[in-house]
Amino acid sequence: MINLDKEFLSEQNLERWQSNYLRNMTLLSRIPFLMGQFLNDGQQIALTTTFQPFQHKLGRKAQGYIVTYQDANASVFAQNQGDELTLSLRGSANVNAKIWVF
């Protein structure tokens, strides 16, 4: 059990903790990978050998993607459509995949 004595809970310590917390959260929010999300709410998406557009819902241009799951030996390729809210993907073969976009 944590012993929270009066010195720990002083106003000065609380202000210092809040300041450090806000600074660290600001730094973390600038890391694109941490502000990413799964395409299709984490459900598998079926990729074919032709490009298909997917809405990534980041609210900004995607900076990259990571394939976190795939059920076939295939590479996944992206194509820039010029639309900041869409990511077009295709596989080198038909594959079901989960994609983390950041």
C-alpha cells in the first residue's frame, strides 16, 4: 500500500506532477505511431491484387502502416491517391490482413 503523507500531497508537488504529466502527454501525442488505429476497427480486411481504397479515420494524412496479421504469404503495397483520408492497398496475392495505420 502506498503511504501518501502530507509532504507528498503538497500543493507544490501536485503542481509539479501536473506540469510533468502535461509535458509528457504532449510529447507522446506527437509520435504518429502511437496516434494510429486499425483499419476496419481491427477486423480483417480482404486484399486482392488490385488497389482498394480504405478510409483510415485518422483525420490527417497517414504516415505509414504496419501489417499486424496476414493469413497468406503476400506483400502489402500502398498507393497514394492524393486524398489524405484514404489509404489504397493491394496484396501481391489475395490475403486477409489486419493493418495498423499511423
